[in-house]
Amino acid sequence: MDTPKIFESEYRFCLILWAQEPVTTTRLVELCREDLGWKRTTTYTVIKRLCERGVVKNEDGVVSSLISKEEAQVSELDELMEKKFQGSLPAFLAAFARRQALSEDEVEEIRRIIEK
Amino acid sequence: MEAVFLKLVNLSISAGWLVLAVLALRLVFRRAPRWVFCLLWALVALRLVCPFSLESALSLVPSAQTLPPEILYTAEPQIHSGIPAINSAVNPLLGQSMAPAPGQSANPTQVWSFILSCIWMAGMCVMALYALVSCWLLKRRVATATLLRENIRQSERVDTPFVLGLFRPVIYLPYHMGEGDLEYVIAHERSHIRRKDHWWKPLGFALLTVYWFNPLLWLAYVLLCRDIEGACDEKVIREMELEDRRGYSTALLNCSVHRRSIAACPLAFGEVGVKERVKAVMNYKRPAFWLVAAALAACALAAVCFLTDPPAGREFSMDGTGVADLDPQEIVERIAKLEKLEDGSKLYVNGDNFELSFTRDFQWKDSGTVRFFYLRDQETYSAQLRIFADEKKYFVTEGDQWPEQDRIFMLQSYLEAVKYLPREKVRELLPEAEGYVVQLVEGGTPGEAGRSLTYTAQGVNAIDGWFIHLRVDPVYGGNEGIPAEESIHLFYGGESAAPAVTKWFDYTASPSDMDWDGELALELPQFPDVTFSYTPERITAQGWKFLGRKYTLVTGMPIWNGYFCDLTGDGLPELCVTYSWGSGMIDTRVSVYDYAVGNRYNIEGRGERDYALRYNQEDGLLYVDVRPYEQDRVIASGPLVFRDGCLQIMDSSLEWQDGAQITCLPGDYDLDRDGTPETVELATYFDESLRYEARVVRADGTVLWRDAAYTVHSGYNSVFLCRLEDGDYLLRYHPTMYQGYATYAYELFYLDGEGNPITVRENSISFDLNQDPAMHESFDPEAIAGFMEELNGLLAHSKLLMTTDTALDGMDPDHPRDELWWLKEEEFGSGYAYDESRSLRENLVEYAKQFS
């Protein structure tokens, strides 16, 4: 897996970042406080950790992401498939279809998108 | 620290009984709501927190003070658990294992008390540390928890929901909880917060850190946690229907985690006994009113029965069956408490009292009765102390009003007199008796009535005045228990003022036990931070006084014994030793070192007498045994005392070496310039007139030179030892003054081989202080100043050997200086005031002005 792991709480942070980047650390702290209820120190710690992992970068107090939202989502999906469906796309799709009650056509279309 | 620990142990034992009661109640009232149980645990906490409690007849606590305070240091520890079975099982074992070995300075109980207290402290610190650290770690873990709403946060690092925080409690949830579960969980945690559980649980743990040594309290804590959860569950589902309850149980199950640790802070949702909780939730029924009422009543009862202490009854137990087992202080205190009197001193007895019967061994025969009186609201009351020896208990009857009494004695003194009566001596004087009868007598004096003995608590002794007069009559076999008229009169009196003697070491009887390579160290509470150290050749003291160095107090060849005793009456003990000394002729001497002041006193008789210290068991005093040199027979012996500023042996038959007592001046002085130092001594004579003799003694013991000083005016003398660069000298100084006319003179000299003085310097000056011009002759301030400067210059290098001249009163023997006492006396100077900031010369000049 090339994309670094992002924990749930960090993911929510990234959501804010992706929506607002590039953004100063100060502004980020404020946003995190409002949305997530984080203390200033917590936000800084998380930024630092994510920097170390290569998820975000902090240049002179301006934070921007190194991994896009889509990349992160796909990475999660891959992990999900590996863990829960032993990497079998058909199995995943079958489960997904069962829940979503898709028509055959829709399923075909989705399969094509994924296998692209 | 040990006293605090003891109190806590006693409290925890009392609480332990309550815990057992709570456990029983929990069983009986299974179906009662859990919050009632929480109330019960609150009672336990109350018990642990409150050091005071009321007494109540309803108390079921076996004993308020299972471990009595004296167990910390006594030689015979006993527990009063309030349950005879436990007492008789434990006390003998205690007595055996804690019996002090003879010669030990600290009882095993003291040692153990200290050790156990330290262990308790350590345990407490460990617990506190654990709680603080785990809380802090947890806080760190959930730092990145994101806010859901209000005070609810979620984090990927939370496994099972919990509440954290004292003042602003926050509910922590995991991410991705099912919708249904979420609401139930939040309701549960909210309920915790409303019930203030986030306070109670930490409080419980805090109590556990202090009382960690009591296993019952650990059980209590675990059950408390369970009951808190149960109470919380009940609060949440109280209004729920079955459907909701299913949902709640599912939520419980989903969030349960197999954690077995005992956490201090977080109130975790799924942590505690999930199976039981699910069962309880599903089977929940609103409890019937009567059940709750009954449970609450039981709570109240438990509070009364277990939060109160058992009352001190009119009956209390006796420790033994003989007079020696009496505890007068305790008896008197108990009675005072019973009758609500200030203290035991308000209890009196007099001659209108009962006879006490004893067996030959002075064990109680039949039951004894002591009538006593007390005053209340200005009325006299009489009651009786009944002594039931066969049932081993005392009983105090209710008091009746009584007419005022004239002669009264203290009940405590009477009990003491009975306790300490000299049984051996009585048996000696009345050997044929089968038993004895004791009667309190008013009046009488020792000596006037037939056979009489005076005694104190220490035994047969001279007394200072008597407190209680007892008459003892023997009972013979054939007389049908009627005592014969062969009385012995016993007078119990004032405690002998024997100063306490602390033994350090004594090898006089066992010289082979002396360890020549070893060292005995001793510290005394009266001299904090000072360590006394003994080797057979030397006793040193190490402390602040000597800047941490070891200062030699005594040297000997060897030092035989050492005791500490306050002879001087200054409240601090002096070191009293017996040691041998000499070359060629080795004699034994007694030396007393007054550490507080730094003085040394000796009793010796070189070549003629041997003096040795002995501790006398009978009267607790240090005796000095006097023997002729190198002989074994004791020719005189008496207590060592300090009177009139010097050591004395209280034995009028004693013959002193020349009737004098010798003190050595420390230091080596070579006064005859022969290269070997002489010893300088001061001999004190107390025949008709107190006089001193200063002597210079050669190494072989012969006296090289001597000079006397008398306490009468004509015999005033002052001698100093002066050490100058070119050698040691003697300095004699006569500041004589008579009727205002003064002649001050000094001579500085050393000695020749025969002891004749060789004067190297001398000077004198005359003047007078008469203010009446008709009488006044001369006063030359400059000349006087010059003389004093010379003299004080010599004194600056001198030490005072002896002086009887009152003009030199208050002179510091180690830094002698004459400041001219009459300069500071107001009556000798009119219009003149001594000024400390001025020099002696300037003051003299000022002083001289009054004569012109």
C-alpha cells in the first residue's frame, strides 16, 4: 500500500483541509476548534504527525495536502476489499448490490468504472 | 506517621465490619434498587473518612479501637478486637512474637510499626501514581477525539464508551456505532453524569489508595463499580418498554469489551459484568414501594449500628487477677468518663471504705469493693467500684447522694498504693499468713505506728510525704478468715526524684564481651543530630557542635561502662563512665561529661582508690563503688549526685582522697620547661569552708606546685594558665579592693624543677574609687588603662584555672578578660555612664572626670 494510513479522526481533519487548502495553520486551528472541538495543541500535533507520514505538508505556516481526497478514498476502498472481501471485486460488488438494490445495468456500469 | 497509620487501620477494621454487613444486606435485599446499595457504600465511605464517631448502645461494631495506641511501642502488645475468640487466638501469638529480647533498646512493636507504616506509605504512593498516570495517559489518547455534539466526542482510539472528567465530564464514543446503539449509550452515560458517578468512583478509588491494605475494601470497590453501573442502567430503563430494553441490551452487548482491570476514572459502558447487567435489564421490574422502604430502613439501621462505636459500659474488663494487674489510670479515667466528670482526679476515697482481701500471692480473694466519692453540681455522690476477679471484670455501680465528706484521698492514689504495695516485704514480715487484708487508714505517720514501711511505685523507698496509708493484717488458717492484729503499716508516698538513667553499655561484669575492633553508636533524642560513639579506648561525639568531626570526650584503657543520666538537673543527660587510666599504676575512675555545657568532672584517687559506676536496679540510680586501689572489697558506696557545682557520692562514711574532688584541665602544659607536659588539676575541698587548690602534677603523679584559693575575702585568689609563644606560664592575678581602695597586681611565672616559681613579668597599680574628696587619693585612668591592657593582653592567651575573687564573677574561663566591674556599676560613678562602644581607656578617662 503506497498511500499512508489515515486514522478516522485525522480523516475528518483532512476533510476540512481538502475543503479549505491551502490554509494557514492559524486558520486551520480555528476551523478544527469549531468543527472538531480540538485544542490548539492537538491540531498542531496532528499536522506534525500527518507531515511525518507524508499526508500533508507545512510550508512556512501554510498547510496543504499531499494526498487528494480521491486518493485517500480509493486507498480506503482497497483496504476494505482486501480485509473484508479477500480482494475479490465480485464479492464486494455483490454485497454492495444487495444493499443498494441496483439493476443489472447499473451494476455493469459500476464495474466498468471500477476496473478502469 | 505510625500513629496516623494506626488510626487508619482501626478505622478500616470498623469499616470492614460495615462492609460485611453491607454484603449481607445486598444478599437479603437482592431485589432492591441498586441506588440503595450505592447508599450503603456511601456509608462505608463515611466511616473511612470520618475519624470521629458517636457512641451508641445499638452499635454492632465489636470494637472501636481494635489496635490500642500503645501497641506502637509497648513490650506486650494486645489487640482489643471486641471478639473474645479472636482476642484469645491472636494475643498470645502477638505476645510471643513481639516479646523484646533483653537488652534491646527498641521493642519489636516499635520496629514493626515503623516498617509497616513505611510499607503503607509506599503502597499509597504507588496507587496514587497509578491513578494519576493512567488518567493522564487516557486523556492523551483521546486528545484527537472529534466533537459530535455538546459534550460528546468520538475517537478511533475508544473501544467502549466512557465518561472522563471531573468538572466538565465528556462522553467518549467510538466511531461507527449503530444509530440505535448510539442513543442508548448516550442516555446511559448521561445518566452517569446526572448521578455524579464521575465523582463517586474516583472518590472511592481515592479512599482505596489510602486504605489499600484492607482486602475487604477492594471487594467493596469492585462491588461499588458494579452497583453504580446497575443503578445507572436502572435509571435509564425505568421508563422503557420491553422493546427499548432489548435495544438497550443489544447496545450493551455490542459495546462490551473484555477488560479485567480496575480502572480509577472512566465509567465505561460495557466494562462491568455485562451478562449480569443484561439479565438485570431484561428482568427489570419497578420495585415495590415497601421493598424500597424496607431497604432504606435497613440502610438507616446499618448506619446506626456500624457507624457508631460501642459505648463504654459500666462494666469493663480486668487484665489479670492480682494487684499488680491493676491499671489505676485506666480505671479512674473510665469511671470519670462514665460519670461525665472532667477527669479522674475528681474521684476520691477515704477511710470509710471496705477491706480488701487477698491471697498470699496478692491475688484478689472474693470480690473487692472500693467506695469512692465525686462531686457533681456541688452535691457529693458515692458509688462503688466492684472488682470481680473470677469473672475478670470491674463494675461501677450507679452513684447515690451522700453526705459531704471531710477527709479525702485520691482514688487513683489508693489504687496505686494497692498496686505497688511491697508484696515481698509484707510476706517477709508476715511469713505465716495464708492471706492478707488491706484497709485504708486516715492519718498516722510512718514510724509512729508499729511496723511501718514507706514505698513508692518503684518499691520500698524513702518518701517525700505520703499519699495513702494502708494497714495490712495477716489472715491465718485457724482464724476463720478473721485477720489477726499484727498490722504492718504501709505508707505510699511521693515518687522518688530519681533522674532517669539510660544505659549505653556496661562491660564491668563481662569484660570478654568488649569488642576492641567494634564501635557502638548511640543517638539520644535530647541531643538531636549528635552521634556518640564508643570503642573501648575512646568515646567520641560527632555533631554540629564540633562541625561534624569526632570530638573525644573520654579516653580510657579501657572504658568499662557508660550511662546517660541527668545529674545536673538541666534537663539534659550527662555521660557518666567508668574507665581505667594510668601508666604503671592503672586505677579506675569515674568521669562525667556534661555535653550540654562542655564540662568534665572526675572522681579519682590515683594510686589510692578505685572508683566505679554501678547501676542500682532497686532505686534506679547510678552508684559509685569505692575500693582501695587494686582491691576487690567495696569500702564505700553511694548514689552519684551533682551538688554545689560538683560531683559527690552520697555516703557520709566516705573518705575522700585528701577529702577532695579532682577535676583536670584539658590540654597539655609544660610549665617547668623540661619538655614533658604536666597535668593541671583543680581540687575542690568541701570540709568546713569551700576551698580550691590548683595543682601542677608531674607525669609520675607527684605534685610539682600548688596554690590555694579561698572563698573568704582574705583568701581570694585567681590563677590562669597562659600559653605564650615562648612557652606555658602560670598567671596569678589579684584585683583586690577594700573599702574603695584597690591594688591590682599580677605575676606571670613558670616553674623550676622543684616547683619554685620563676617570675618573668609582674606589675601592679593602686587607685581608689572614693568619691568623697576627703578620702580620695588617686585615680590615674591612663595608668590603669595601661595596666589593664597588659593584663588583658596576657589573659587573651590564657585559660582560667581557678578563681574565688568575686570581682571576676561571670568571667568566661576560656576567654578570660577583666572589664573592671566597677566601671559598669552605677553606684560607683555619679554623672557617668558606661559606654560599650568606647574602649576601656576611654571609659576610664570619662570615669575619672568625676573625681575632679
